[in-house]
Amino acid sequence: MPTRQSMYEELGVDPNKTIVRQSFKDIIKNEYPGAFVNIVTDPMNKKRVVTQHQDGDGSKFVQRLLHYYEFGDDTIFEGMVDDALSMNTGDIAASGFVFGPWLVTDVLNLNLDSELKEIILKAVARRFSILADLYYQYGFDIKFLGGETADLRDQVKSGVFDIAVTAWAKKFEIVTGNVKPGDAIFGLLGTGRAIWEYERNSSMGSNGLTLTRSCLMDKSFNEKYPNLKRDGLFYKGRFQPNDCPEILKGMSVGDAILSPTRQWAFVIREIIIELKAKKALHMLHGISMNTGGGATKISHVGSGVCYVKEMPVPPPIFQLIQQESGEAWEDMFRDFNCGIGIDIVGENTPELEQAIKTATHNLGVNFSRLGAVVASAGNKPENEVILLTPYGKFLY
């Protein structure tokens, strides 16, 4: 278990959100502590539950600005919506919120000139319209209620884009995190090209971008774009965005970094539909979207168990990040999803595996059996994660 600071933490990022969780643990309302998101009973309808989730595309926004300054491609800002929306919808879908209505708002805080601000706003509007239609095609009911755009010259250096989603579900449809020893663990791979995606996905997602930008982007960007970094030598890499190192197998560094967070809600909904059709929804015990905390994020689901996962070789972008940064693999699996975007936990039955197989096949996504759940050592309420990786065994 890591006891020192990772390079990611040295850059000022807390991958496990430890301080946040400790600060708010006593005031957050949550009636289902084993579930992936915080859930309460709908005060207007006791048969339903409600959740609200807020997240964004993080410092990926800065990489988009760098790309725009280099190439003048204003469509690059459309990906903000893909990342910010999926970071929310994937999380709430992981707790079973896939059939009720969703209310969506956004917040865009900027320190940019009016011309670029207009370019970004138009790109966001274009992409949100396209994604709302796409979500509708996959059975989701999204209502966009607008949001807030603020010029924060003294607070923000470039920009921050966040989305909030409020969702409802029937109580018997949620995934509560009732994980138990003996359950099987399956992983949904973030690489490849799902049927709704235009290009091959690197599985980058929207986590670890601070470390990624710092170790990959060329040192020349420190002087070229001082507004896109903190003080000092932030960019320490050797790559231009359009460089195509052999390890990336035809994908450019910029494309690999900006590869969108997959719309995992589509896949989760299909799995749940398959299970409901088989009257086997009760076999699904927990789902984790592997964002902050990476391959260890599953530790936030359930209680008093140990997740033992055999991890495949990470996709090329993560190998490149590790090579260029020198970050220990023990930390890499905590910083990034390392190729497994979603963990699914449930009864070790053919019905569950077949439901996952059918849904992923229909949507052009690959899955793998990763391992099993065992009892936590000493019957502690805290969960543990053991990763069996090509680079060693790591306990978290």
C-alpha cells in the first residue's frame, strides 16, 4: 500500500479525494452507503429515490486550449461535453439510475477573451444538442435547464467546465452495493470503438490529466503558453500534440489525451435491461465507474470486502505516461483506470456473465472477467483492493 506521495500527488492532486471525504462525511445525507453515489428517498414520492451528481472535464480543458492555439480547431471544445456529461451519467448509472428522468445544468467559469468565449459556448451548445439526441436514442430522458457562465478574471486562469445531473429511480431498480464474498468481478474495457463513437478510444477518460500534460507535453509550451500552466517548469515532456510515437499504434499524443470519456451509461443500461428480462437483476450487486481512484475506485462500493482483480496490460497511453513520468505502477493504477472503465460485481452465475456479454457485444464494447470478492482481512468495515498486475501485486 502506497505510503509516500505519488508524482500525481506532488503536482497537487488528491486522486482518492481523501480530504474531501473526511471534510464532508458527517453532513452528507446518504441512505444507501454501499452504493456508488449518494442516494436519498424522494421527499415527494416515497417509492422513488433521487440523486444529484456534479463533475466536469477537469484540466482536460487546458489541453483543449493548447490544441486550439496550435491548430485553430474550434471543434476540439465539443469534447468538453462528452467528458463532463459522462463523468456524471456514468456515475449515477452505476447505481441504477438509467430509467427515470434526468435534469442537467452546466457551469462554465472562464478567464478568456470574448471571441474565444463565444467559440467555446457555441461548441458546447452544438455538442450538447447532438449528445442529448444520442442519449434519447439509447432510451434516456434528458432535460437541459441551462446553467451559469461567469467571467472570473481574478479566480480562474483559463477555464473550468462542470455539469450537474439530478436523477430519479424506483427503489427496487437501484444498485445498492450489496456485495458479498464469492461475487465475481467483470471489467468493461475503455479501448476500441463503441458503435456510437467516431474514432478509436484510448481509455484516457477525464482523470490524471495534470500528470499527463506535465510529463508528455513539450517543454517549449512553458514559454509559449504561460497562461496554460502554473508557475515554474510545469511542462516537462518532449511531445507535440500531433506526434505519433510508435507505442500509440497510429494515434497521436493529442488524440490519445483528448479521447473522450466513454458514455458508459449506455452500456450499463443495456446490461440492466438484459438482467431484468431474465428476472435476474438481483444478481447485480455493485458497479464502479473507475474515475478518481482509477482501478481502486471499486473500494467505494459495498462494505467489509476485498476486491481481488487480475489487471490486463494497460493500454498504450498509460504505458507512455508511465515511461515518460517515471510514476510507479502501484500509483499508476490508482491515478488512472488503466484500461478498465467500469467494474461490475455480482453473483458468479452464467446469467450475469451472459447479460454482460450480450450487452457489450451489441454496443461494440469488450469485457473481461477480472476476479472475485473475498472477505476483508479482520472483518474490517473498510474495503480493500488487491490488484494482480503485470508489474506486481499491489494492496490498497
